Amino acid sequence: MAVSLNTNISAIVLGRIFERNQAELSQVDERLATQNRVSRASDDPSGFAMMENHRARYTGLAVTARNIQDGIGITQIAQAAMARVQDILLEMDNLALVAANGGSTAGGLAADYTTLDSEYTQLEAELTRITDTTLYRGQKLLDGSFFGALSEIQIGLIDAVPATGTNPNRYSINFQDADLNGSLVPVLNPGGSLASQAAATTALTQISTSRTQVNKAVAIIGAHERALSRLLQYNNDTADVYAAAEGRIRDADLFAETTRQAKLAVMQQAIVALTAQANSRVELILGLLK
């Protein structure tokens, strides 16, 4: 083996190893500081692409969750209004039962009918008011106009319309069959009143018909809320899967990285010691020239 003063091969090789170890150690330090195994595409090109895809889906599902919660809010507003309507119909039914009782006219107390009819009329007005003022973002919910594109909620990540059938990425809260105006037509009949026993008997039939239709509308609204609640649970479960998938790629294994850090630190110390020995050999060679 040739002996040379100009080129210290051992020191050069050790210097290259030191640089590589230092680069690895810097990478480990970065991972421990950021808690990320992948912070940029150069860390893991294919993994970075998959990670960003998972992240896009996870964040998208967070938005669709809010959309679904908005839909649940719509059904809850409608149900609250319907609950008040049911209470009013019950009050009207009670008034009509009193007015239909022949004893109400005993002694010529026609004023009783006037009082009952006045209260009955006020309740009719309240039913109309509820229909007109039950709104979501300015849109009436219970007048039969809330359906179609107006009522569609984006629940999917891709707005792709299939050639046939419904769009699976959207859910329609169709309140067309929960039309409160239509349900209350019988009881809001202009001729309806409690002005007499006969009128009260007719009102009882009208109230019964309207109550049946209102109960059907309430069932439709409740079914929408239940369906949306299931969609929300599915949405959140799917989001959790994507979040976990992203984390498996992005997150650093702290146990493995701290072990690697300790190993590289020891190697650096060993390289420094070996480099010192390699440099000391030059002094030995110089001793041959004395």
C-alpha cells in the first residue's frame, strides 16, 4: 500500500461518512421537532401524494358533516313548528268539543259560542302565521315550496351526476309532501267556525282530517332527520378512517426516531475519533522524514 502525504484517503472517507450521518441526524431532529415523518414530497414522494389525497378527503368530509348538520337543523326547525301546530289543533279540538255540547246553549247563552268562536279564530290565525314564518335562511319550509334543488344538501365529495337515477352525492330534504298549507286546508276552511253547535260538529271533522295530515307530515320530517343522522354518523366514521390513514403516512414514529437519533450520535462520535486517528498517521509519516 502506497504511503502519501498529499491525500489522506482515510480522513476523506470518514469525512464523507460524517456528512451523510449529519444529514440523517438533521432529518431525525426535524422529524422529532415537527412530529412528522413526511413534511415535503422529497421525504417520501409516493407517500406524500397519498397523504395529500387522504387529507383532501378528510377535510372535505369535515365540510360535508357541516352540510348534513345544516340539514338536520332544517328538520328540527320544521319539527318544532309542527309540534306547535299539533298543540294548536289539540286546543281547537277541545274548543270544538265544548261548542258541540248542546248544554252550551242552555239558557240562551249564545255569547258562549261567540267567545269560543273568537278563540277558535285566533288559533286559526296562529296556524297561518306558523306556516308563513317557519323559515330557513329566508326560505319557507312548510308551505310546500321546499323541494327540488332548493332542498338538496351536498353530502358527497364528488358532484358527479349519473346518467340515470338520483345523484348519490346529494340528499334532498323534500318537504313537498309535508305541505302545512295543504294539511291545514280542512281546518282553515273559510266557512269553519264555532258559531253554532252544527258548525262545531263540522269543525271536529275538519280538525280530525287536518290532524291526520299534519301527523303524516311530521312523520316525513322525522324520517328525514333520522336519515340525515345516519348519514352524519357514516360521514364521520369515514372521515376518521381517512384521518388515521393520513396519520400513518405523515406522523413520525417517536420511538424509532429517538432510537435512530441515539445511534447516529454515537456514530458521529466514533467518526470524529477515527478521523483524529487518521490525521495522526500523517504525523507518523512525517517522522519517517526526520
